[in-house]
Amino acid sequence: MSLPELQEMAVEWAAAEGWNPGLHDAPGFYAADSEGFLGGWLNGKPIACISAVRYPPDFGFVGFYIVRPDYRGKGYGLEIWNAAMQQLAGCNIGLDGVVAQQENYKRSGFTFAYNNIRFEGFSTGKPTPKTGANLVPCDQIDFESLLAYDRQYFPANRPEFLAAWLRQPDSVALAALAENQIQGYGMIRPCRKGYKIGPLFAETAGVAEQLLHALCGQISLQSPYYLDVPAINPEAVALAGRHGMQPVFETARMYTGSTPDVNLNGVFGVTTFELG
């Protein structure tokens, strides 16, 4: 798919499914892997899509797996799924799937790793707590240092994606610094409904809380916001609870290979369910 097709098909269809994509997500997604977005057409009409994004050298992620309602149950979904698997041949492939579809993904060679929980909260305007770290815009941080920090929490280097993602219009990305060392970073961006925070990576729960407060301080009082939290990280779940956030749904994080060796204890907010 081209970038306009990604926006018009995958992102718009995801919105119709209630997945609440960001208003400006598509360019960042496309920057990650311009060959990684597949569309299915029948008699010139788009009926299916899927993303199969490859992160060099051998990590891949599947998302945007949608067949238009009138064409479900006819084999078109399996056809585009198989094309995505072929696209990512040789990769350890991850996905965030609907929990009810776990058994189907297992039949395709995926193994359950853990659940991710989407929490909904509302901005309160509470002051940002102090931790000893200073918060600065991410564009004031050396990009290579930020990439190296990000790699602790994500299974692959993703420079093209992050360069585009962190510069989304109407978004705010902040890093926490202590003695010139990155202690965490996070981003908030506008979505079809409210805002999403992702990623939210931090050395400690205190730094994550400082970032969360500061990011929520960028939006209007009582605006809804969403945080996608690995259920395997109890401090991240507790952080959402302290902010009065409520779970709205879960996904099953699954992989075709072993669970990547990343620091999940520092993942307080997943970047995006679509790309990992």
C-alpha cells in the first residue's frame, strides 16, 4: 500500500473497528517499513489489509489485520494473512491480538507471552511530582542516545520510525534526564477519541509517574487518555490504578519465536498495538 492507501484503508478501517488510531500515526508507521503494508482488492475494490513490518535484522510485527465486514468468512482474510507471513519469513514475529483469537494465532505458530491492558483515564491537572530528574523535550536529546535507550525496551532498533513518530503534529514527547543520562521518555498524541500515551519507558515507577503527570498536563482537564500496559509489569498496572484509570480491553502479545529479551519492567506504556 502507498501512504495515502495506508491512511484511507488501514487507519480509517481501524477507526471504524473502534481501535482509536492516532490522528497522525500513518507517516510514522510508513517510515518504519514502506513495504510492510499489504492490501487486498477484489474487482478493484479494497476489502482487506494487514501490516507486516520488518525491523532489521529479524524482528517483525503484524497489525491492522482487517477484512471488511461484508467479505468475512470467505477466505480473504487467510489469503492476506499468508501474504503477511511470507513477507516476514525468517523473522520472530510479534502481534497484539484479540484475546478471543489466541487459539487461531496458535495454529499459525504463535505462542502466548503476556497480556497488554488498555487503560482509560481522564486528565486531572495534578502537579507533576519531583524525582530528581529534569524533563526536557525529546528533540533536545541526542537522537542516537535516545535510540540506544529505546532499544532496552523494544526488540529492535527503529530509527526511521522514532524519527517520524516523535515529530507528529500536535504531540508532545518528553525525556527525563538525571546527570545527563536518560531515565525515561514518553509521548502523548491526539487520537480519534482523546489521546494516547506511548511509548512510556522509564527506569523506575517514580520517573514513569513524573512523565505521565507531565504528559497529561499538556491536554485539557478531563480529556480522556489511554495507556497500553503490559500486565506482566505490576508497577505499570499499579501506576494506572493510582491515576484512577480503568481497563477497557486486553490484547494477547504473542510471538512465533521466543519472547524478546527486553526490559519489560521499564515498559509502562506500549508504543502502539499496531507496530509493537
